[in-house]
Amino acid sequence: MPERVRTVFNDEGDAVPAPAPSKPSSQKAEQDNSAPVTKRKVHNKEDDHKRKNKKRKHENGFIVKGGKTENLNMEVPPQPEQNGDGPVSDDTPAIKKQKQEQAQPQNSVKDGKRKDKQQKFKNTNFTPLREKAQALYQQRKNLPIFPHGDEIRGYLRKNDVMLLVGETGSGKSTQIPQFLVNEKWCRTAKTVVRDRDGAEKEIPVGGCIAITQPRRVAAISLARRVAEEMGTPLGNSSPASKVGYSVRFDTSTSPSTQVKFLTEGMLLQEMLHDPWLTKYSAIVVDEVHERGVNVDQVLGFLRNLVSGKREGRGGVPLKVVVMSATADMESLMGFFKEGFQGSPRAIEAANKDTNGDSADQKNEDDIAVCHIKGRQFPVKTIYSPEPVHDFVDAALKVIFQIHYKEPLPGDILVFLTGQETVEALESLVNEYATGMDPALPKIQVLPLFAALPQAAQQRVFVPAPPRTRKIILATNIAETSVTVSGVRFVVDCGKAKVKQFRSRLGLDSLLVKPISKSAAIQRKGRAGREAPGQCYRLYTEKDYLALDEVNTPEILRCDISQALLNMKARGVDDIMNFPFLTRPPREALEKALLQLLSIEALEESGKISQIGLQIAKLPLTPTLGRVLLAASEYGPECLLDVIDIISCLSVENIFLNITSEEKKEEAEVARRDLYRREGDHLTMLATVQAYAAENTDRKAWAERHLVSHRAMQSVMDVRKQLTTQCRQAKLLPNDARGSAASTSVRDPSPIHILKSFLRGFSTNTARLVPDGSYRTVVGNQTVAIHPSSVLFGKKVEAIMYNEFVFTNRSYARGVSAVQMDWVGEALAG
């Protein structure tokens, strides 16, 4: 079975190659769909007849097995009768298309050609997709959750909310949307709603299932897998695609999308434009146990939606499925029950019913609970005999110890703290691998972290070449949701990089902290998904027993200004009474509101300002959003420069990490033409512009300047998306960044750029004091310039920084030199 699973993610999902026998004919069909049969490769008549019958059966959605015919139950929903009335009659793509054709009989020749092309695409590519889905159907049937399909469908026909505990390996993330997509309540319904001015209008409600994920890589890889299992193209590759995804800076859906994987932040963005989520029949919230700040917000908004009067949905219910591997379901049960008990619907039901008991009964029925056992092979745990001081070095030793001793197959997944440690270990492993005995299997090192370009992230799902062991170096993004086939060994450093907001100081610090027991168990479980495995923990058993049981909810430890801005933008003025799953401390709420007030996102009254509304629509933190708006006041050229810098800040580091002293000197010489005396922000800008202006070989340019080519590809993606969004928001003219050379010929204006950044980061400033150190302007904390900064070792009047990092001492990272009077202006507003 592992061999079968290996091939899961290696397609692009758009067009799966046909099996070997039918390949020549399908390729020929793509070249010319209307070509006469006589021109094709000659086949035996009997074979031809069999192939046609087989194709017809696939197109009808049936599989023939051993003389029995089975319905796939994952094809196009059953077509309604021609004379049927009601909402069902126009919810399928075929009927919609038919109606459009009837409404527009005088279509142009161009439109006709486009339709022919789409039809041709469907005819040629859907058969191999369905054949792959048929093969995967056998694997689906072996998943622990598969026999529970009818039970889950039955629960959701009766109830609006379902809490599902699906242990690791149960298959919940891929199967739940497929169980629900053909349900009657999941079809588009036409309904009448009232506008704000009281006018009635008819709108379509539902027809799509949203599945939220905490991370981009999980959303994209799950969408790819579900598309393969449903036998449909992925995203915008075809107008008939039923599965799509939406993550920050990348959305891929079609008009026919019925299953959509998206990050929690993207669902919150959609709620800005559509507060009632009218596109969706169901919202599936996955990986709740991670307790990110966005999932807490999503649950709060969904509780209000399911327990409210549904007037914005014309009375059509929204189904909510909350899924987790380890979550405490008691608290979630209490959370939703509390919402139902105080809801307008419950009060109405109580008033209507004279008995008085049925309302309580209804509350009980509104929430279903389901528990699915996981599929987990035994995993042997090997602890470090003594505490490890350098986990990168320890991981290197363990990797080669496994590689020398353990036979193939068996890939290694290593959990590290961040991009820097991943890249450091990647170079060490590659360096050691060159001196390996040629008789040993080869090594393929693959990094996996959030700032990696999407194409590079997806490489970890491709099976390793023959006689090669894959070594995946990942941050905690590989902890849940993502299944990397072939992994038999996990190396866990026991730490993760955590954002810790110290509200008293107003500082957001990045700290490397020990993980929780539940996270350690999740990491260990990655080795036992397909076969027995081993987990090497780079810490002692005593240290493991001392870990916290569960992760601290992010809302208790991070800056919640973005969460509050999201709420304000969605009309939640009474923050104190918003239904938080875990209520943040009052001090943190006050600090966040003051932060929003300082960047002019809120008015004095506490209501959201016009600037705040504009910031909320951008896929950026409030501070970076404010910087972008401030830059637009200085004109399009300044805004384009600031977009370039913000794109660099979206990745952890664009420069390669240098460890040895000789390399440091080499880097100084190689990057001399990129460094700017004003500091890191202008250096980032110079790097992006030089990279963008390089038209011959960008990879060679990056190697020459010791710049990460991989990080720069990611920067260019973000740059493109942000430019598009600024055009849509009318902050940029449509011809901005029209020519490739336009960025390299003009000189940027450092003063305008730095003043724009100060509008968002005025509290992230420090002044030089007589003893030669820097003290923060707000909070009077001592802070040092990080060694990676261009300004390291230099003395300037004042500095502005992006983030405050605490390792062995307090460091400011992403530093630029500013003048104290600029800081004063920014703080005064």
C-alpha cells in the first residue's frame, strides 16, 4: 500500500496522465478532437468496442468490478428532471450552461470557439482523471473514517453543528467534504433576503463546502489530493473543476467549485465582503487543536451565524463541522451550547412552545458529536540520553546514523525551529553527503517552511528517485494536516519558534520555546502513518515529562491587534462581548486597541476608520497595511518601492546564512553593491530591484551575491500579488510596473520610504543613549542591533526595526536609521 500512496501528490492536478494503453489515443484526441477515426492508430475492432464501452461507463459514473456495477458516488451530482421546479433545477454546471445558451442564442463565433475548446478539454481529460479516482477509491475504502460516511451524513441532516474528533490518520480532512458534497442540503438554493433599505431581492445561497486549514501548504496539498480522489481537475485549470483552494497571495477556483480548501485568514477576508457566507452550505473547521488566533475568530463568527436568525441567508441553514485530532471537545460543546441557549431562535422557540421543554431538547439536538479512531502503526521512541546543546549538530548525527544503519525504503522527517535552522542543516547535510560511500543510497534534501515558494513546498510530496532517501527538513508546518508519504523516521528537536507578545512593553518577540506534549505526540505520529516507524527525540525523557500538556492558545500570547481590526471591519463594535473560545486578557485587548488607534485604524470613539477599513482588506498585518497606505500618499513610485520591501519581509531572510569568518568576508565583498547605509529596508529594496532587472540568469546572479534564489522567487510572487491588489484598491494606476526596466532606472527616495514605515512602526523605534546602547522610545528597554543587519556595529541617532527577537539577548531585526524628529512626528500622528 505505501507504494500506492506515494503517487498521491506528484501531479499538478490539472490533467492526470492517462494509463499506458490509452495514452496515444488521448494525446491524439487533444491534438484534434474532430479528426476522423481512420487517421488514428489502427486497433482491433473488438478492442475498440471494449474501450468505447469502458469510456461510456466512466462517463456515466459507474465502475464495473467482477461483473458487478458500482456507482462511484463521487461524480457529478444526479441531474434533476427537465420539468422539475424549485432550487434543485439549476444548481449543476450542465444546467447552468444550458440556461446561459438559451438566454444568449446570438453568441459570437469567438464564444463558440471557446465553448468548443472547453468541451474538447472535458472530453479528452476527464476519462484519465476518473480512472485515477477509481484507483484511489480502493485506498479511500481502507481509511478508518470511510465506514462512518452514512453516520456523518445522517448527523448533519438533523443537526447544524457537528463536533468530530478524528485521530491522526483517520482521513477526516480529505473524506468529510466528499461525504457531504452530494447531499441535498448542499445544493444551491434560491432565496429571498432583505437589503439594508428594506427592499427584497432573490439570491442563490450555498452550493459549496469550505474546509479551513491553519497553513497554506496543507490547504493546497489537500485540495490537490481531493481533486484526484473526485476525478476532477484542480482549481482554475478547467471551468468544470469541482475542487479549488484559496490561500494568501494565491487563489485557484472555477465557477463549478463545490469543495474549497482555504486558510482561516482567507475565510475571514471573505466575510468582509459576504458576512453571511452565502456561497457556502457548510464550513468545515479543521485542526482546531492548533488554537491559532484566526481559528478562535472563525469559531466566534460561526457560532453567531448558526445560532442567529439566518436573515442574511434567507433562512437557509449553514452547517458547521468542527474537526480536531486531540481537541478538548467538552469546551467546544459548551461553547456552541452557550450560543444556542441565548440565541434569538431559542427564545422564539421557547415563546412558541407552551410545554417549555422542547427548546432545551432542540439545543441538545443542534450539536452532534462523532469520534473516529485513527490508523496508526507502532512508533518506537528513542530519547537522547543527555540534554542536547546544539540540536542542529545533533540532528545531523542522527540523520547519518539512520542513513547508514536503516535500509530503504524509509524517508526521514526532521522538525526544526525556523527557516534559518532548516537552511543551516540543509547545507551541512549536502556537504557531508558528498563524502559518502558511493555504494550507499543517495540523499535528497528537501526543506519545508512557510516562506518557501509553493512549487518548492510541493516537492516534498513527490516520491524520491530510485535508491534515494528523502530527508525533509521542516518547521512545525509539517506537524498536522500534511501527510508526506514514505516517512518512517522522525527526528524531533523538541522546540518551535513562538511569537510572544509582551503587552506591558508593547513588544512582539520571537522566542524559541519547548513544544507541548500534544505537539510531540503529533510529530511522533508522522513516522507511523503507513508502516511501523521510529521517532528520535533530541531531548531526554525527563524533559518530555516536564512539557506542557497542550499548546497555549495563540490568542493568549500574540499581538491581537489584527484580530480586533478584523472584528471591527465585520461590524463587531462590542469587542468585550464577542464569543471568544478563550478570552484574551483585558490588558492585551486594551494594548491592541491603543495600537490600532496609534496607526489611525480606529477613530477616537473606537469605531473603525476609513483607513482601518482599507487596511482590513489587505492581506497584511495592520502595521504593514498602514505603511502601504502611507506610501501611496507619496505617489506610485514610493508605493512600488514599499511593496518591494514588504515582499522581502514576507520571507524570513533573503540573504544566505553565513557561518564562517571567511564566508562573512566573501559575503561583504559580494553584496557590497546591494548594501545601503540607510539600513536593511533600503538594502532589501536594492536587492529586489537588482534581481528583477536581471534578465539573463537570476539563479547565477543570486549565487554570485550570496542571496537565496528560492527566497527571491517567493518575494517576486508576493510582489506581483500585492501590486495587483493595490491596483484593485485604486492605490496604483493600471500601468504601474508596466516595463521590466522601470524599477532599475530611477533612484528611490529613502526619506519618503522610511517615513512611510514609521507611520506603521513608530512604536518599534529606539534612540542612541550616551553609553552607546539603544533604548526603545516606548518602554525604555535596552535593545541591540542584530548581527545580520547592515547597521550592526554602527552608531546612528535613532533606529526603527521590524521585529524584536529574543535569543540570548534582546535584538532588533530589520533595522534602518531614522531621525528623532521623524519619530516624534510619527508618534504625534
